[in-house]
Amino acid sequence: METLIKTKRVALLKEKMMAEPRYVSIEQALIITKTYEENQEKPVIIKRALALKNALLQMGIAVEPEEKIVGNRTIGVRHGVVFPESGSSWIDREFETLPIRPQDKFNVREEDIINFKKIIAPYFKEKSLEDIIRTRYGTEIDEIAKVVKINQKDHAQGHICPDCEKWLTYGPEGLKQEAIAKLQSGTKDQQDFYKSVILVMEGTQAFMMRYHDLLVEKAGQETDAANQVNMREVAVICKKLCMNPPNSFHEAVQSIWFLFVILHMESNASSFSPGRMDDFLYPFYKKDMKSGSIDKQKALEIIECIWLKFNQIVYLRNSHSAKFFAGFPIGFNIAIGGQDENGNDFSNELSFLFLKAQEHLGLPQPNLSVRLHKGTNEPLLKEAVRVVAKGSGMPQFFNDEAIISSMMNFGVSEKDARDYAIVGCVELTSQGNNLGWSDAAMFNLNKVLELTLNNGKCLLTGNAIGPDLGNLMDYKTFEELEDAFAKNISYFIDKMILACEQVEKAHIDILPSPFLSAVIDNCIQKGKDVTVGGAVYNFSGIQMIQVANLADSLAAIKLLVYEEKRISKEELLKALQNNFEGYEIIRTMLLKRAPKYGNDVAYVDELGAKWARFFSEKLSHYTNYRGGRYHTGMYTVSAHVPMGENVGASSDGRYAATPLADGGMSPVYGRDIAGPTAVLKSVSLLDNHLTTNGGLLNMKFLPEFFKTENNIDKFAKFLRTFVDLEIPHIQFNVLRKEDLLAAQKDPEKYRSLTVRVAGYTAYFTELAGELQNEIIARTSYGDL
Amino acid sequence: MNTHEKLRGKVFDVRRFSTHDGGGIRTTIFLKGCPLRCVWCQNPEGLSLKSQLIYLENQCIHCGRCTTVCKNHAITLQEGKLCIDKGAADDWEEAIDSCPAACLTMDSKSYTVEELVKLTVRDAAFFRHGGGITLSGGEPLFQKDFAIALLKAFKEEGIHTAIETSCYVEQNVVKDALLYLDLIYVDFKVFDKNKHKEWIGFTNDKIKENIRFILESNKKDQVIIRTPLIPTMTADKENISAIGKFITSIYPEVKYELLNYNPLAKAKYNLVEREYCFAENPRMYTEDEMNEFRQAARNVGVKHLIIEV
Ligand code: SF4
Ligand code: SF4
């Protein structure tokens, strides 16, 4: 097999990128403010279009002489963009603290703070999405905040797969013409919509042309001949793309990157995802390979150049949100492999090149996902496992066998379901026609159980935040407790839905998105923006937080209190109220004498599945503001930490305010002690319709598990079974030295960690210190 | 059909997701009891057939509950430390039940064949991709009737079966077991009779005879002979050459594997309160050293060395 290398160009570009400091940028915010001031009377959608167009015309741009793919939304890379239409009050409050906050820091320029406070903040006060929602519905949202986190309150929605194929076919000129053709007919709203599409496409063309001009200018000043050639080449591509769709692979990749830059400039939101890039780029690749104008190495270099680009857009969140979504996840999710439209196995050379790029760069973006199914070819599966073994935690795996049919049951057409992709982290979507609103809210089931056990009162503050249906001592049977729990869940679902509707309504009023709408079916056809329901599919996703803790808590209560009566109701309630202080024996029993989710024990697994089902069923009776359905997901990014902060001591033996289980379908850390096969068996009990919005299973392994080809083969088999068991998602965390050091300090959390030496498996935390040290010494996975 | 209804076996571990000792993902069942006493034994808890109480001290919260319920007064708390007189009682049930931390347990459980099959087929979905079950121990054929009934039951379920045996059993046991085995790992540790007696407690005539029997059987291609490399003892080129000569003389196409020294075993000896053969734990062999050992086997005509890559 030929060896494909990471070229000097790519290495150099990566180095330059990593060296760039991260700043907050208010450049676009100033342009937006000025545009809004000058166009006060115009409809919002036109104001938004003009603001984007002006930004495309006026924002500073820059290129690197070595870049094969150019374009960014700010002049510097990895800048956090202030976006006043969605949220400026929080920035007003937090601007000074951005460089020193604990999570996701940004540098700040003094004069930016001054200009922001003088020009931007006053204009958008009471006009931004954030302020409008706060005024209209803030109190109600706050009242349920400990149970439900309502999202998208201060930024645009994002979380969408644009129709890349359409973009590649038509380009900005084609889309503009489509809108022009429609302009004459229709209502006033429709006409405004088409006008706004025309405006943003004009801006897009100008933006591309500006890159052409800049590259030509810079090429003139460049001393290095190779760089000169490169810049001229890229300049020609930019110019061509203004008026024409791409022909070559290089042009197509550049075109895709422009698309995503501009989507981000319009929305400043997380998770615009390219989707099945090995599918829609393949015709270009194939043609160029056939004509001989590129070879694999050249193609890989272009891919790695856009891979770097995916890391240049980061997302500025408020400090609260940054806790939930730590580490700037921006969600350029790329799905490779899977079934084609006829259900046959799909993959091609690009799929492998994408894996290679991930292996070479090991960067957090793009979020690379491999779709698996029963017919997945062995080489792709093995190659994917080899890349996982490198330790970046990627790619993650999705299961067509679990996902396609459940999407269809949920109302997605067979063709679209077979062509599904992923947005952001693990959210499932059809491509190019689906505003999934996958991150509408997170619902903390554990908090509801807490309120059910304690008269509707928060264990942390004593405040009444839910209805008083009694407390643990009042429930004579476990069934009575379950009845009260069900009532409480329903109560909070009602409140959550009302809040979600307010948020959606505010998005319609404040953040119509014509550029995005132009690449989402059927917006242009209907003359309707995505925010008002222009997309073919209009879902809303609610995350259930966290079923693992819930199952463990309920199982402990059922078994130890109601069945074996090892613990009295009074004792348990007191123990929870006192955060187990003085109740160490009770806590130990809860932890050690009750079965835990993730060990293939039906008693507990079924309790989890039952309540997830209950929740999802309740939710299915509601319709969202765009007329679409609600569905559930089981995943968190880092939200299990702040969501845990809201929950008092729980009956699974967890202390107050400590994190909940990570992932979404994963067991609580360290409680899965029957091995990885048992985890899959437990997870497989959760019906697939519970995770049509996305599910996340996270498993941790030591790097040595991947060291030999023999074990790579075993992992491939493990994944084949994962496919058979119809689990929607899995990702592997390959542990590093630091993790093992942490395990030595905090063995409880790492109880499930096993190690192997010469044909022998043991639990890491049960090994003697010297042996642990030996294993740590062997685990030398440095930075990639 | 339940001829072995009352047959019960003692099992000291059932480990899922075994990725060695056979193809695919496996469940390894560790049967208790072994007639031999290798000084380096990796599973010292599996040697005696007698069930023992195990106390996991690092999980204990020293609540004292077990001391009050134990009828035999065999458990006491002295200066914050739990003292257990393991000889004083046979029935620990109440103490075990009383412990909130589940840190008192028996070192083995007794199962019927049906129970064990039921427990194991939970991973049938994994076995379908080339996996199966492996019987290990102790010496899995020591509980011979149970082991054979178990293997038969797995074959009836269509599950791939493997065994790790020392072959220190009667030949008819080996013969019966072979009927239901798809893969057979046989340990051949020491060739020299006297050294074998010194380190393992018995001479190796029986083992040699059984190896001959297996390598002459129709399952000879499903056999892997293995030598665990124990520094200063089995890890000796002369020993390896002698073993290699012996097995190739019976069957020239025999498969042979050398297992690197496993330093993890030592930690287990604290739990069972026994002395390990090395006070100072030796390190594992490097790949170069392993290759030298392998060369010794090749030099005497071993053609099929199993090397994990
Ligand atoms: S009951 Fe368990 S935790 Fe308590 S002292 Fe006895 S062994 Fe330790
Ligand atoms: S034959 Fe195996 S189980 Fe028996 S003593 Fe030797 S090493 Fe231990």
C-alpha cells in the first residue's frame, strides 16, 4: 500500500494556526449595528440580509501564502465573534471576564470593550434575541431552570446539515437566479424572503471576489515561487466560484468551505455540519483522478487543508453555556461510510482519505463519524479502529441498523433516512432539508425524582420548585412513588413546551436566516425562512438527563427500601437531605448492594428504559411552533457536570452537586464492572425510538487494547456486535497517562477499568500501587 | 435430557470480554481446583476446591455489622481492623448478607450446568462473530464430570469451545473432553522430570502421555501447546528445545506458543495469604528476548509458532 504523508505545507499551516492567540472580535458586530441603524424601517429579514451582505463586503480578510483552501469569518483565526442580534447583554456583563473565566478563555482588546459598550450594547438593548426572550418569558424559564435547561436563548439555532450537493450544483449565482425567478410571485413576506436571498448571494459573490483580489495582490508581493503559483491558482478558483459551480475537486472543497464560513457569518451558531462529504465530493474526486489532474497525495493535502479550516472557527459562548459545551465544540460533523440509497454498502477512496487526515492531524474538528451497518466492508471498519487507536477519540461510530428504521418510524422518508448524517456531536438528521432544533432543551430526570422524594422541594436550597405530591415516607408502595414521579414529569414537560415555543417564536421575530434557508429544502420553493418552518422536516429534540443515574437510583429504592427493606424510608430521606453526612452506611449500601445500569442486569436496566419510554411517549403528544414533532435524545457534551450541580444527593449513592453520568447512554463512571459486552447489552435494552435525536455511548479503554492487530480485529468484532445489537452510537475514549494517574487518586470512579498483561486481565484500581505504576509507565500516549 | 441436573461445579470467576485465548470475543469460565502446585501459579485462588471467604479490605468501611451477626464470633473488630478467623466457621452467609459494602464474599460460587450456560449465553451476540467460551482454572478438567457436561451443553448451544489445561488428568477424561472441544491449549511447562517435580509438585509422565494422545487424535490441528516463561525456571532455552523436540516428534505440524512472563500474578498472593515464588518481581521479557526463546524452538523444528502481532 502506498504511504500517504502529511505534507510540509500542512504541517506549517497547522503550526501557524496553533500559534495564533484567540481574541474576541466585534468587527462584524459594528457592521451589523450600523446596518440596523441605517435600515430601521425595513423588515427584519431584509435587515439581516443587508447586515450579512455588508459584513461580506467589509470584514477584513487574510490569507496565508501556503493555503490551498482560503477564507475565514474574521481576519484572525479562531476568533470569538460578538453577535449582537442574538445576545449582547451577556457580553456586556461578561466581556471583561472572558480572558480569565475558567472555561474557554478569549483575549480581549481594551478598545473593543469601549466600542462595544458605547455603540453596540445600547442599540441592541431590549432588541436582541436574548433580551426579548428574557422580557417575554424570562421568569417562567427561570422557575423551571433547575429541572429544564432551555437552549438557544442567546444565539441562532445552527445544528443543521445544509444541502451541500445543491450548493455545489448551483453556487451563489445559481441560487440567486432561483430567487430572482420567484421574486415576482407571492405574498409580501415571500417577496421579502426572496429579496433577502438575492442580497446575501450578492454579498457571497463579492466575498469570493475579494479573496481573489487579495490573493492576486499578495502573490505579487510574494518572493517564494511555489507560494506564488499556489496563490494564483487559488485566486482563479475563488473568481470562478463567484459565477460558476465548481468542476475540480479542489474547487469543490473550496466552495464547501466558503459555504460554511458564510453560514457562520450569518448565524454565529454551533454545528453546521457538512454531512456525507465522501458522497457529495466523490464525483469531483473521481473525475480528477481519472483525468490525472490529482493523485491521492494531492487530494489528501487538499482535504487536510480544509480539516485545518474546520478548526479555525470557534464559538464564543457565555460562561454558563461554556460549562455545558466545554472546549468550543463547533460541530463540523462529517459522516463517512454507511448504506447508500438502496441499502448497499457505501464507501470510497475519500472515506479512507478522511480517516487518514484525522490520523495525521488529530485535531478536535471535524467531528468524524463512521456509519456502520451489517454490510460494512472490513477494510473501512479496521482502518477506522486503527485511527481510534491513535487516541484522539475519533472517529465515533453510528449504527445504520438502529438509526434508519427509527428515523423512518418518526416520519422521515426512506430515501432521506438512508442518507442520514449527523450534526454537531451525535444529533441525527436528514441532509439539506431538516431544521431538527436538536438542542431545544435538556430535561433533568434526576431532579424530578429528587422533588418527588421531597415534597417538591429542592434538596439543595429547600425551595419549593415543583408540586407537593408527598415525600418518600408517604408512598406506601414503589408503585405509588412511581405514580407521583410520572405526575411530576408531566408537570415539567408542560412547562418546558411553553418555554420552547417562546424561544422558537423569538427566533422567527429576530433571527430569520436567508442564506441558510437558500440551502435548505424547501425554503426557496415555499418562499419561507427556515425559522418559520420552511424546511421539509421540522423537529425539536429534548435530551433526557441522565437515565443511568435515574435507573440506579430507582433500582436502589425499589430493592433496598421496598423489597429487601434494608433501609427504611425515613433513613433514606434523612440521608439524602443530609447529603449522606452521618449516613455513610446507607450510602455504601446504595452504592454496593443494589444493581447498577451497565452490567447487563435486567432489574435495573429495565427501570431506566421504562422511564425513558414514559418521557418520550409524553413528549410525542406535543407539536412544536413550526408544526413539527418533538423527540428525545440521550447525550450530553459536558452538561452532565452543571446538570449534576443542580441535583442534591441521590439514591444511587451520588453526593449532592457532583456530576451525573457522562455521555447519555453510558453507565455512571466506574459502575460498569461486568465488562464492555455487558455495557452493550444494557444499552441495547433502550429502544431506538428514544434516541432519534441522538444517543451517546462513551467507553474508555487503555491504549494497549489497541496495540496489536489481533486486538484491532477484536474491536472490529466488538463493533460488528454493536451493529447487531442495534445500538445507535458508540465512541471510544483511549485513556492517557493523566487518566491513569487520576484513577490512582480516585479509584471509585475508575472501577471498571481493566488492564491486560500477557494474557491476564485485572481491574486497574485493584492492582497494587507498584503494578499500577508499571502500567502507567507503559501507557505513553503523548500528544499527537 | 437433564442427566446432569444435580451436577454442580465450583467456579471462581466468569469473565466476559476475554480477548485472548481463542478467537473473537469470549467468556472465560474459571473452574476451581488444581492437582498441581506450580510455584508461580497465576490463579492461586483457584487451586483449592474448598470455598474460602474473601475479605476485600480496601472496600470495607469498618462498620462492624458483620461482627455482630456472625454466630461463630469468628469476625471481630480490633483497633479499627477487621480480624477474621477463617478456620472458625464454614457458613458465612449471615456475615456476607450483613455487609453494606459487599466486601465479604465467597471466593467461588456453585452452579449447575444450566445456570452457567444461561449466564454465558448473554454474550451470544458476541460469540457469533468468531467468539465463544473458554474453560480455564485452576485445572478445568479437575472437576471432570462437570467440565465435560458443561462443554457438551455449550456444543449443544452451538457455541465455540476452548480449554486451557495442564493435562494432569486421567486419559479418559481428556478423551471425553476432546469430543466437545474446538480449541485446546495445553500447558507444557517443564520438560525435565525432576525439575517438574520440584516446581510443580509432581512428575510429568501423565502430562506427556496426554499430550501424545491429543497430538495423535483427530483434533491435533486444533491444539496449541504453550510454555509460560517463568524467569530462572521454565524460561530456559534447553527446556524449550526439549519441549519443542518432544512435540514435533509426535506431530511435526504442531502449533506452539511461548507466553511472556506475567508480573501481575504477584499481587493476587496477598489476597490468598500465600508466598509467591519471587520476592523481587522480575520484569517481562522484551521482544528481542522473546525472539531468542522462539528461535530455540525453531531450531529444533517447530514450524508453527504462534506470535501475536
Ligand atoms: S460489615 Fe462489611 S464493611 Fe462492615 S466491617 Fe464488616 S466487612 Fe467491613
Ligand atoms: S497448573 Fe495452572 S492452575 Fe494449576 S498450579 Fe499450575 S499454574 Fe496454577
